[in-house]
Amino acid sequence: MSDITASHEVFSRDTRVSIGFLNWAHAMDHYVLLIYPTVVIGLEAVYARTYGELIALSTAAFIAFGVFSLPAGWLADHWSRRNMMAVFWFGCGASLFAAGAAPNLVTLAIALGALGMFAAIYHPVGMAMLIEASKARGRTLAFNGVCGNLGVALAAGVTALIASMLGWRMAFFVPAVVCIVTGSVYLWAVQNDITGKSARKTNPDVRLGRTATVIVFGLFIVIALGAGLAFNVITVALPKVIDERAGEGISLLAVGSIATAVFVVGGIAQLAVGRLVERIAPHVLFVFVTLLLFTGAAWSVVATGPMVLVALALAMAGVYGQVTVNDIVLARYTADAWRGRVYAVRYFLVFITAGIAVASIAFLHQRGGFDLVLLFTAGVCLMFFLATLGLAYMVSGAESRKPVAMPAE
């Protein structure tokens, strides 16, 4: 029996409820941030502005999503993780209402910035709660990751459906109600944090030498930046890429539906990675997943029509699959006592690139269309792949020595 299966067997009812809310929060966290990248397609006609000008309005939201992850984690450790998650729900709901009611583009940009600030709470707080409660390294983390990526997947399709039927403002109002209601139920159902403070291991699962540790730390910085840029450029630009390159005369609803289908492919791939990581060395699997990502991104540069959808699906499978294996690899070489802070730094680096990604899309699209945007993305994915290749080389020796170095395990 795996340690993951065992962890599920000892979950208390309160822990299962709390983890259920964390999975739902992960889905909504990514959903709310990707409402605007779909809505913006319809706003081009409403405000007579270009896509590049309008998508740039969400830059503050994505920058805040990265910057505020650090104080969110600190506040949770010094106050209450449970209460910080309540702030997440109510803050996101209020920000979505403000975005939907915005009378002009300036107010809309401010509301989106506030949304990014409150959405930043989930990853450093929610992931720390999840890892501490479940002790899982495989399927549980993979399922939580799939929940987040289903939020990404559904954002395009559901937002397009609501906007087509009820108008773009309702695309913000409907999830705002969902957030407020969920926050209220959360406060009633989850009275305390999942677990209290306890002694944590100060040794990682796999110990590296001093030189290897420094090199691996540097590679993890490159990996975090590469993962953040690749994930955010692909997920934010996907609806517009489909709109421009998949065929002529595609409606907003069709764009959203196709984008959702591509995202679902990625979600399925992430579930598969959650199983594979239990059978294949994580650092080896990491290399293959990022190679898949680079292949799809490079192919999308030259693909058009239906083939661009296949290329994007490959890239999405890679960009989703790397999330789970990335977290597992990082946990493997980080002591539990430091893991919360290390994850906070990782998410800070990953999500601060979101603002850079949105600004890059706006800048590159205005100068070279999506040919230039996709070429840039392929270059980022190549950097990402090479960093994981270097990581695998550096840790392979330590992995082979693990049974000798850590006989108790």
C-alpha cells in the first residue's frame, strides 16, 4: 500500500471537508483570473480598443497574484490559515462584483488588480494546508492540481456562455455570488485549521551535497520562471490564438468551447502524471513532460487550422503535467520544516511572471501578431526543458544513493 493510499484512510471527516474546500478553492482561484482574457474579446467592440490595449488592463491583476503570495503566506502562519482562506473567498467575490459594475476601463483595471491580490492567497496558504493535512505526494496533489486546471479549462467556455447569453458584466457577477456563498458555507463548516503546529522534519527526503544544493536551487529559480511564463502565456493567450488561427468566422462561444476542450486535454494529462510519478522517478518524468511542452509550443508556431489545436493540446498537456511533478520534485529535496517558505517563494516566482506574460502578449502581439507571441513561448519552453534536464543530471547521483544514505526509509 502506498503512503498516499494510507493517508486517505486516516483522514478525519473534518480533514476531508477541509480538503474538499481546498480543491474547490483551487478551481475557483484559476477560474476567476481567466474570466477577463475571454471577456476581453467582446470588449474590443464595446470600447473600440485593440486586443493589445485591453489585455494589458489585466497586468496589475497578474502581478498582484504573484507579489501578494508572500505576505499571504506570512499572515497565514502568524494569524490563521483558515481565516485567510475565508478572506480569499470574500475578497474575490467583492472584487468580481466591482469588475462587473465598473463604469470605465480605469475602474475595471483597479478591480482586476484587487482580484489578483485576493486570488494570491490560495497557493501559499491552501497548498500548505493541503500538504500538511494529507502528507500526499502523488495522487492527492495531482487531483488538487486537476481541480485548479479544471478551473482554467472551464473559465473560457463558461465565461463565453454567460457573456453570450447575459452580457459581459454577468460573467463577473455570477462567479462573485458563487465566491460569497462558498465563503459563508466555509466559515460555517470549517471551524479551525486542519492541523495544529507540530514538529517538522529538518532533513529532506533526498539529501544533496552543498555544491549540488546551490546549483539545484539556481535551476529551480529558472524552472519556476520558465513554468510561470509558459503556463501564463499559453493559458491567457489560448482563446485569442484559437480566434485568430483555428479558422475564419468563429464565434465567441465556439472559441470558448474549443479552448475548454484543449484545457480538458491538459487536465487528463495531469491525472496521468499523478499516476506515473508513483512509478517513474520524478526528476526523469519532469524532463519528459517539459519536452512534451516544448514540442507542442514549437509546433504551434507553424501550425494553422485544425492542426494548431493539436499542437496547443500537446503544449497544454505539458504545461498542466509539469505542475504536479514540479511540486513533487521540489518537496523531495526540501525539508518539511522549510517547505512552506520554499513553496511561497516558488509561487511568488511562478505568479509574478503572470504580469510579465500578459505584458509580453500585449507587446509582442502589437508588433508581430501571434507568430511572435508563439515564437517567444517556444523559446521559454526550451529554456524550461533545458533547466529540467540539468536538474535531472544534478540529482541523479543523490537519488541512486538514497537507499544507502537513508536506510530508515
